[in-house]
Amino acid sequence: MIKAIIFDIDNTLVDFVRLKRMAVESAILGMIEAGFHVDKDRSIEHIMSIYEEEGWEYQLVFNKFIENKLGYLNYKFLAAGILGYRKAKESALSPYPFVTSTLIKILKKGIKLAIVSDAPSREAWLRLVQINLHNLFDVVVTFNDTNERKPSAKPFSLALKQLNIKASETIMVGDWPERDIVGAKKVGMKTVYAKYGDVNKTNNSGADHDINSFDELLEVIDLENKNA
């Protein structure tokens, strides 16, 4: 029987890539308004490429972008970009359709909920609190808790230890097969690939189940319990 479900956050509970792109566009528009003469669309792609190279939580992305363009750091443009980014990020962050209602239905089944995320603790909790899901999870494991990222087994093992539930009684749900699925399988969890959130268009996830919408997870739980 399934006793716990562990989730990734970004592109599993929230559309993180869409959020990033909207926030970056707002940042660029803020810089242009402040007098920075750059092309909006090219600048967005430039910044997204920096994120892809340095990581999605890279905090100096606008510094690097401005220095790449000007050869030095202009603090007026930096401030305009940061403020534009923050305003858009706060307004754009929201869960995927059916996330909140499905999580509540899962809890009513007596199943515990947990998070295993590669994001730093502060950023992970900020996202969970902003979308008002922070009180639904029994356990939240972030990068700061193990200093190792998925597919390392350590974050998954720590979550299982804190849940006090066997791996075979747990499902991991994530959008990144090479990290979420591979890492969960290392410790013996059942796995669900969040196909709706994968920006890489994976053909073969290697997961036990693929879902196209978050609420399909309820069918997976029923199926796993039926076959237990």
C-alpha cells in the first residue's frame, strides 16, 4: 500500500520555466525603461542561457548579463532589472491545474506528503509558502539538508527516514527523469514522471507511470494499491 508521496517542486507543482521567463521579460523591460539599449527578445534568450549554464538559482544572472553587454556593471540597470524580476515573479508563481485539490484528496486517503528539491531551503520554502501549500507537507528536503543534488540517493533516503516509511510504500513524482526518476529508483521507490512539466520532451522516462495532468496521480495511487 502507498503510504507517502514525494514531489519535486519546480515543473512538478509549479510551472517554473514559465515563471522564470515571465520574470526575466519583466526584468529586461525594467532595464530598457531605465535607459539600457538592448533588444528585448534577444536579451531574454541571453539571460535564459546564463541560467541554463549556471543553474536556475544563480543569483548574479543580471550582473553577468549587464557585464557581458557593457563590459562593466551598471547599478541603475541592475536595480531596475532586479525590481522588475521580483514583481513579476511574485505575481506569476502559481501551482499547475488540479495541484491543490489533488493534494487534499491524497491527504484524505491518509497518505503523507513530502518534498525532495534541489533548490536551496529558502527558495523552496518561499515557493511553497507563496502558493499556500507549505502546511500540506510532513517533510521537506532541500539541497541544504544533504548538500547533494538528485540523482544522489541521499536526499531520497533522508526523506524516507524522516517520514519513517519504506521506499516500497512511497511514490516519487518529478519532471526530470535523469534526476527525479533515477534517484528515486536507487532507493527502491515507485516513480511517476510528470510529463506535463518536462521541457526537454523526453520520449522514454524510465518511470513506472507517466502522467499528463497532475490529477492523474489519483489513478496511479489506486492502481498501485490494487496491485499491492
